Amino acid sequence: MHIDWAALGSVFGVSLVITVALVGLFTLGIVGLTKRESAAAQGNSAALAVSGAYACFALCAVAVGYGIFLIVA
């Protein structure tokens, strides 16, 4: 049996980068929702923060859906 270590390393590297990107994107969504809470406490509107948070969560869902598509296809 021959293991292609270069391909295995490439898959590991891409998986690591995508995982870090998804965690960062999800974190930005959480921060956006936190900004909404602080703006509501001050009596201000935080429509931009909320829409940005929802966009981050939507991109996370799209990335996860695409990953499931790649696994199934």
C-alpha cells in the first residue's frame, strides 16, 4: 500500500484553513449580535450589526451545506 503524503498533507492544510475561517465567521456573527444587545441597552439602532451577523451565519450555513454536498456527491 502506498500513501500519498503530499495529498494527505494538502487535504489536512485545506481542512485546517476552512475550519479556522468558519470559526472566525461564526465568531463575527456572535460579535454582531452582541453589538445589537449593547445598542439596545443604550437606546440606539443596530440594524447594520444585526444584518452583518445574519450574513455571517448565512455564509456559515452555505459553507456547511457545500461541504455536505461534496461528501454526498
